[in-house]
Amino acid sequence: MAAAKKKATAKRTTKSRASSSKAGSKGDVAGKLPKNIALAGGGYCLFAPRYARRVLAPGFADETNISSALVPSVYFLSFLQDERPFDTVCTAFEMVDGKAVITHSGSNGVTIVETRFITVDDRFVSELELINGGKEERNLTVVLWTTTDPEGEPVSLEGDSFRIRRAIGDPNHPQVPTDILFSSPDSKGARCLQAFFCEGGSDLPNYTETPWYDMAGLPTPRAKRPVEKPSPIIPGSRVYAGLFRHVVLKGGGKAAHRFEANVSFKGKGVNYRVRRPDPKDENAYKSFWAGVPKFECEDKAMERVVKHRFQMLYLLRQQQGAGNYSSASVCEGNGTQHLPTSFSAPSVMREARWLHDPSYARGLMRVFFDNLLHNGQVPGRMYMSGTDSNDFTHADWGGGFEAIDTMHNDKATKKAVLMAMQRYVKWVGNNRDPEGSGLTDIVNHFESGQEFSRRYTVIDNKADRAVEFSEQFRLKGIDASVFRYRLVKWLGQVAEEIQEKAMANRFHAEVEVILETVRKKMWDEKSGFFMDLDPQSRRKTNVRAAVGFYPLATDIPNQKQVDRMLDLLSSRDEFWARYPVPSISMSDSTYDGAGRWKGTRKGSPWNGRTWPVVNSHILEGLTYWAERGNKKAQKLAGELLRRTVLLMSGALDGTEEANCLEHFHPENGFGSRYRGVDLNINSFMLDNIFRIGCGFAVRYGEIQNDPIGDPADFKLKGVPLGNKLFDVERKSGKLKVNPQ
């Protein structure tokens, strides 16, 4: 037994690779086993449970994303000897090329090495190597099984496989029409189990709960046919469906088999099934990383964060073709955030622009503007099979679009989205600035993506009770106004470039109105800060929220206003916490760094937590003025980047695993692990690390040496710029740029 196990795992270690999993300890089994695993293939599926309970159980036994839908599991694998189940324990784990290699040791001396991954065409695959560590012959059976609800189309039993068709997901939002084929496709020998309707049972991978456990033998259907539904269907019952394969192992023998669930999408407006990928790179791991710049840095915290950001793009990317997904795009995160959102899209576009292939950055923008609502509104979230007209979020589309164009200039993309963006600008003017003030309204505390803040309750004391995206109040938002300004200003330049003179003139006129109005009406001289405006009283709200620093990234503030804002940002009584920048001033009456709002800890609190997405915008603003010779902006930019990287590098957790948590405590730096969402990518860190931490800028079609502060030595191979790649290196303070 020991010899067989040693031979089977000789090339595998128990070290969990940072690029593909969140490492940790789970008891003392084999020393190091992960607390969670993240697997994806670039299709529409993601295995990254929010609250992992059984990620090491055979199969895909924990929470899984199928597009925007969440399912508690995909399938379980159980192992039988002489038709009785035997227990297994995970004894080793590692990540190899984006695949989880898990060793399960059986109580009977049998070892099962499972290679688990998700393919480009959305197949959940478990490749098994079964090893008999004893001398006696063993009669084994592998059972793949799952449960589903009894409603809808009945389970189809197909001889050596079975099929489940369902529209899955939250019924309050557009659902995902799925067609899942469960099979063992590598060779003949698998048999479909007779499916049964059952009362009781759990979502645990416990074979003893199945209806086949206490049967004599494993029953199979007489012919290929759908399961006959009972009448009446008992509420709370479930359908057990499965397939099995017998395996006879001689003493010291081995066998290899493959089990999978192939997901395709078929329903109203959706009919999608991608071609099979290259067998040598089924999860596109090698092809993706071949198009990623290689980064090495003397600052290892920055190096970890950069590599992790690219890893998030690998896990959260999705291809084009299914339903509304007219272009390749990137989701915001795991769990309920596994879909493209307008709140995160501009940040993700800035991250994805560093890939050799610009299709994800461009595609994410096009997905939203190809699916504008009939009135010109941008959807807040993009579902495969529809959109929600009540769902809307203000976003920095102009900043994201301009960032893409700086590295991947493309007139075709500009022409493709310009008319749609013009419609959106018109919608914003008509619906969020009906009086033509130049300032932009927020009408619900969800609409800015920054709920639970005194920004809104100062206007309406019931603002935090909203449960859906509907108009509840009117607030002239500083962040929304800055985003509108940046978009209109950029579209004016785009219109000029593609010879749309009349359109460009309209945009330029609107830019002047917004700039002057924001500078004069939203600036509070007493506090030295930009604030939201109450449109009814025409007075500033006197709430110092961190979004008031967003104008720093533009030419809206004058030099005097910039100096006042930098003084406020660096104040230890207001915003310069140990891990800045809290989302609201520390002197505010509602400030709570632990994320409690009116006594309850919230999932997305904006009354004092430090959010990387806010820091991203502030770092961009500090860079804007540091480039113009402001010494204090230079100093604050370097220090804020250092502290933000520290939050995301894993150093405060005592690990070398970087994280993508949504928000952090501004005093102790502890992240929002209670959310379960640890793959969130709504901030843009790559731009700020390369610009501030590494000291180079991409401008006017070239890479320029322009250090801010004291940049680190680094090597960055394969920086895309236009249709060329460059190697950028700083050594002993000197920058070298060489074309590949």
C-alpha cells in the first residue's frame, strides 16, 4: 500500500499554489490543505464556493456558479467495494496548470487520485486514477450522482448517461437555461442508474442517503426514457439521479476513468454550445498565461498582488456567444457576483488592458453598450437571458474606455460604441439631470454601488430601507457627476477623431457646463472638499465621503482646491487611518470601521470600511497631480499604494497568498472574509502598481520613464502596446524598454 501510494503521488506535493487557490490549514491532514479552491475554464462556469464546506470531497460537491446562477453542488462521487460504500480522506493536494489534483485515501487501502477541472466548453471533469494498495483483488464501483428538484422537465435517462434540463437561478432575475449531460465518456462500461423521487435527504455528499444504498444491487432503467413523475409531487421532495462504473483491480493494480457533467445553454433567446477545446489545454490555462505579462519585482508584496490580479482575470473571464453575451467579458466575482456588472466593468477594463489580447477589455465594454435598454439606459448587471430595467449603477465608463484606448487604440471599437454611448449620455441628462444643471442625480442608495452611508440618509432618513432599484430620493452625487464629466470629455475626443464634428461640439459644450458647475457648486470652502448637493435646498450635504476625492483625477479642481483636499486626505482625524482611505470621514457620526450600520454588520457597508475600488480612484487622482509637480501628492501616492498593497498581499493574514476581498477594516486591516466573496475585482490595481510602484507611464503610443517617488526595481516582460510587445525593466533606478 505504501509503495503504491508513494509511486502514485511521486510527482505531486502538498503545496498549494498561490496562483490557483487560497491556501490554509484544515486540521493537520497532510500538513497543508486548502480552505478553498477556485477552478474555471473561461466558459460560463466557476467553482469557487463562498463558504467552502466540502471542496475536498470527490466531485464538485460544493457551491458552484453556472453563469449567474448558484447551485449547491454539481455532482458527487462515491466509491463502493462489493457494492458497499467505503470512506475516503483527502491526504494530499496541489494545483497543476489550473487543475486541482486531490489524493483521496480509502479506509480499505485503495487510493484515488482525482484531477478536477472545468473546461473551456463548461464541462465539470473529474479524472480518476484508482490504485489498489493491497495484494487482494478488489471489486470496486464508482458512482456519480446528484439531486435536482422534481418540477420542470423530467430527468432523461440515456443508457450510459443522464440529462437534466432546467432554468436555474434566482426567479426574481433572468434565469439561466441549462442542459447538463452527466456521463463517463472515456470508454464503454458506464451504466445509468434508475432515478427516484424521494422525500428527505440533505445536500451532503453522503451515499447512505441515496435510494440505491439499501437496494440489492444497483438498479438500471429498462430503456432510454425520461423519469416518470409521481402524482402528486410531494413538496420538498427531490430527484436522485446517477450513473456508475464497475472497476476490478488486481493486487497493486490501477485503473483510470473520467467522469463529467457537460453544461450547455438552451432556452428562449439562448442556444449555445461551444466546440470542444484542445485536449492538451482543456481549461485554456496555458494559452491564457502565454498572453499575460511576466512580472518580477524586488517588492514581493507588489509581485504577489500583480500575479493574483491576472489570476482573477483567468478565473472570471467568459467567452462570447451565449444569449446577451455578444462579446467576451469578465465577471465581477464569485457567488452572486458571477456576472458582468456596470459597477465593476470600468475597473476590470483597466485590468484586462494589460493582457496581450484586448478582446476581454473591449468586449466587456461592448457587452453593456450592445445591450442598452430601449431608452438608452446601461444595464446594471448583464444576465445571459435578459436584463432588469430597474437595475442601474453609475460607473466611470469614460476612464475605462480611455485607458483601453491608450494601449489598444482601435477606431473600429470607437465607431461601434460611440452612438450607444451618446444615447446613454442623453439618458443620463434626461433622467438624472432633468433640470440641466450639469450635476448628476443618484436616486437610490444602491445606484452608486455605495449603499448604507449617511450620504443618503441625510436626504431621506429611510434611504437605507430600500430593497430594490427604484427612485426614492434625489441627490446630486459628486462621484456620479465626475463619471459623467469624464465620459462626455472622452467622447468629445473620440467624436473628433472619427470626424463627427457636430457631435464633438455638443460634447465639448456639455463638458464646460459640468466642469464649472462641479467646481463652483459642489466645492465646500469650509471643509476644503467636494460634497454631494441636496437639489431641493441647493445646499451641500456636509457629509465627507471618500468619493469627494474623485475630482482629483480630472482637471476640475484648481491648484488651491487640490492643496486643501490633500490636507484633508492626510489628516489622521479624518481620512488617513492606519490603512486608508475609509469610505467616510472618521469624524462622521456614523463612522464604523467594522462595517456595522445601525447595529448590524452589513455585507457592503459604506460608512467607514476601506474599499480598494475607492483607493484605486484616489491613487489615480494623486498620480494626476504628482505628474504636475505636486510634492505632497507624490508622497501620498507612494504611501497609499504601499498600504493598499499590504492589505491585498496577504501579509496581514500571515500568508503569502494575495487576496481580492471587497473591503477592509481601516485600523487593523482585516478583510471582509465574512462575505465569502474573495474573488472580487471591482478595483483597478495594475495601473496604479505599474504607474506608482514601478514608475513608468504609457502615453502617446510609447512607454515613458516617469517615476513618482522611489519606484522599485522590477522586470515586466510582454507589455502590450498597439500590436507590439515590450520588455520593461528597472535596475538600479534606470528604466529600460526593449521591443520583443
